Amino acid sequence: MAAARRRFEPVFDPDLGDRALTEARHDIVIGRWQGVRDLLHTTGQDWPRRTHRVRQLSHAAAGSSAVEAWRAAEPASPDAAVLRAATEVVRVFDHAIAQGRGSAMDRGRIDVAVMACLGAAEAAPADPMPWVSLLTVARLYEGGVGRRQLRTWWDELRRRDADNTEGHVQLLRYWSARWHGTHGSMYDVARDAAGAAPPGSPLPVLVQIARVEEFRYVAEGARGRAPVRDFGQHWKHELAVTEVRRTWERWIGGRENGPVLPEEVAELNYLTHAACYAGETEVARRLFMMLGTRAARVPWSYTGDPAEQFVRFRSATEQG
């Protein structure tokens, strides 16, 4: 009797398959910083990978003193300054979450994170990550930051890495209805970036990220009362479907053939999620093939159980 086919199980690895990053994060857990230093040194100016790695390392470092130990041991290290700034941003967000949405945030605490970011920008003048961190923490100021200030930070980021995906995501969230804008202003950011993106750039997926952000905002506002709209149509009306196809064509169609890199996995999950909910089965099938087992909890967690959805939709594309 033939052995039963092994049940498919997605892997929710926060490092998205980046084994060297996983090892460095483990070093932080045990209080070591040398592995982190070596990892960022070897990453060099591969900005997409560096951004991915610094973000993940900052979340690991937020609950330890490893980055402070590194700064004390090597005060002139630009990489240590960049990671500490990103870590301060994570800490201030963690503090805001602990206080609860709607609570007044200590402006001085946000200022400390901003000063760390500006110091990192001075220490590492070519690195876009301090400017990504600034665009991130800007959301926490009551009323946001001045348009001129935000524009300066945005221009500095683009001067270093014009197509930085994470920086675009942070600007999109800043201008979302959840923070300091509207659904319309958020979609403007996404569609402007998507329209200007070169072939093979992941930036067109910003439109799918914006659609998730809108869903999340409206769904959370509807808790405890009747939903304000048909969310099935939110995902599969004509414009939503057209934009899924357009992102597939411009990003994946223009992407060089080759293995999926860890820094691509999160955005690929957004596009896969959108294709599934839009009923674009063939696009979804090919995206699942690219991803293999590599799943990201977001955006699946906003529409149900991440593993259940990933397995169910993947199975449906195989049977279709």
C-alpha cells in the first residue's frame, strides 16, 4: 500500500528563510553581539537584505541590552548606531502598544528615538535604514509631523535607496486612515509608487498592502456591530482584481528568474493573499509555487487563521 502523502504545513519563520539572520538573532537572545556585527558587515550595501535584517534584529534586541553592549564596546561602529536607532523605534512602539490605542504618548520618549535615528544617519550617511526608522516613528507623534519635515525624511531615504520597499510601506501607513491620513491618501501613495516602479520592482504590491490596511481598519471599527460593507467585494471587485494582475505582470513578470530571497517573502505573501481572495487562481498557484512552505502571518492573520488559509487556498490551486 502506497504511503499517504505527507500533509503540507507552512513554515512561519520570522526570518523568512534567512538562516544567517536566525543565528544572529539567537546570539542576541544569549546576550552576544559579535554575530550581529559580523552579519551586518557582510550584508554590506545590499539595501533590501540589510533593511530586512536590521528590522528583524531590532525586534530581537528590543528586549535585551545586546545593542547597548555593542555600542559601548564599539562606539564608532555605524552598524551599531543604525541597529540601536531601529531598536529604539521598536521599543517606543512597544510602549505605545502597552499603553493602549488612544492613550497620550510621551513626546519626549518619541524624541529620544528620533535623535537616535538622526545620529545613526550621521554615523552611516549612505544607509537608508535610519530614514526608514524615522518614517516609522513619525506615526507616533500626536497629529504626526510637519509636512516639510516628513518630506525631508522621505527625500533623504529616496536619495539613498529610491525603491526601498519598507520605507514606502511606512509612508503608506503614515498616510492611512489609522494614523494621519485617509484611505484615499494611502492609495495615492501606493498607486503613485506602483506606477513609477521599474519592471521587476516589488513596489506595485503596495496597492495590495493598502487594500489590507483598509480592510483591517474598517473591520476593527466594525467589531461588536454589523459590518459596514461586503468584504467579499472588497477583495474581488473589478479594480481589485485588475490591480492584482497588474502587480503580477509588473513585479513578477519583470523579475529576474531565480530563487525567492528572504527579503521578498513578506511582500509575496501579500500578493498571494490578494490573488486568493480575488479569485485569481492561476496567479495564486504560481505564487504558491514560488513561496514553497514560506508563509508570513501578515496579512493572513487579518482574515482568519494564517495556517488554515494558506493550506486551504494552496490546496484549491492544486485542484483547480
